[in-house]
Amino acid sequence: MSDFPDTPRHIAVIMDGNGRWAKERGLPRREGHRAGAESVREITDTCIDLGVEYLTLYAFSSENWNRPESEVKALMALLDRFLAEKAKELDRQKIRLLAIGQLDRLPAKTRNLLDRIMARTADHKTMTLVLALSYGGREEIVSAAKSLAVDAAAGVLSPDAITAEVFASRLQTAGIPDPDLLVRTSGEMRVSNFLLWQISYAEIVIVKKFWPDFRRNDLVEAVNEYQRRHRRFGAL
Ligand code: FPP
């Protein structure tokens, strides 16, 4: 639990603007992603310091497969490097790593790295870092609906027994509290198929800066903004 009043328990981030950050500097897009990976490290550490319990990062969407092969390769290589370098540190910092998304679409090397680190950090309690990889909110919802339909068709689940809680238990985020705060960088005001079910009541903070420029103080500022808002959950 956090020592700070009203710290969001779960922060979810749409890390946007790596490409534009690179373009502004006349650099290839992969350099923007590389700088973005530095922000990932700093924001993870900041969340630990603030006492945030869950941090979910939108690292690769199901639509990102449509990018040029060279960019997809560069992103996977960056992810592999991040995982390989961070494995020991995650263990030392007592961070549990989870991944959500269509993980079977990832290269075998990346999947193996993820599996190894997830197994090694499974019991850690300081914070949970959730990487959304090859992730799409609609796909996740369709898959949950299918699993309920299979049980209903088999007669082991009555349609009347399907509640919001039962539905949520079939999502990949089962057991993870919904995000309290959703941050998106680069000024875009879209949710882009990210955690569609889970962000129903999240406070949304849009930050103008591109992701590679989003660092410790920017996250603290976003949390301050969250704390200033009166959270009503639809009630008066
Ligand atoms: C959006 O920028 C960002 C991504 C598609 C990928 C996010 C990846 C990282 C931050 C680096 C690697 C991740 C980890 C977990 C180490 P964009 O390319 O859409 O930017 P643009 O909208 O300016 O083109």
C-alpha cells in the first residue's frame, strides 16, 4: 500500500509519440522507440517509489503488426533487450511481470523470455508490471464472450449467471483491479483499443509530451491531476 494519499492503485499508459519524437530530431523511428524504452525504465521506477501497485503499458497493439516489417523487428528486438536486461532487476525490485495480449503471435524468443521472467517473478509483491503485447481490447472481449458461450452451450453455465464480475473473470486481466488512471502521451485523445472493458471508470489524463520525453516529474504531475479530480463513479 502507498504512503501517499489517494495514490492510484493501477496506472495504465498508452505510450504514444515515439515516431514523432524521432522525426523532430531527424532520426529513424527505431531511435524514438529506443528512447521510449528509457522512459519505460524510469516510469516503472517512479511507480514503485509512489507506491503504485499495478502499471500496465501498451507496448504493442494488435494493429502494430501492420507496421513495416523493419519497424516490427526493431520493436521486438527492443523488447527482447529490455526483458533480458531487466530480468535480474525485476527480481531484485520484487516486481511481478505479467503479459496480456495474443502472446502466441510473438516471436518464440520473446515468448520464451517472457515465460521465464513471469515464472521467476510470479510471487513478487512490490508491484505488478503488465505488458500489453499484441494486445487489442476488442479481441480480448470477443475471446471472453466465446469462452462464456462455450460453457453456456455445454450446459455448465446458465446465461442468467453471467454478470459483469463473471465476464471480467474471463478477461486476461482477471484478478487485476481496473485502472484508476489512464495516461496517454503525445496529446492524442483516443483509447485505441486499449483495455476497453477495464477503463470504464478510469480518470483519463492526456499529456502533450511525446513518450520519450515523458519522465518521472511528468508522471508525478499526472498523478497530482488525478488526485485533484473528484471521483464519483457515476453517483452524486
Ligand atoms: C507509439 O509510438 C509506441 C509504440 C507503438 C511502441 C511502444 C514501445 C516502446 C515504448 C519501447 C519498447 C517497449 C518496452 C516495454 C521496452 P508511435 O510509434 O505510434 O509514435 P507516432 O505516433 O509518433 O508515430
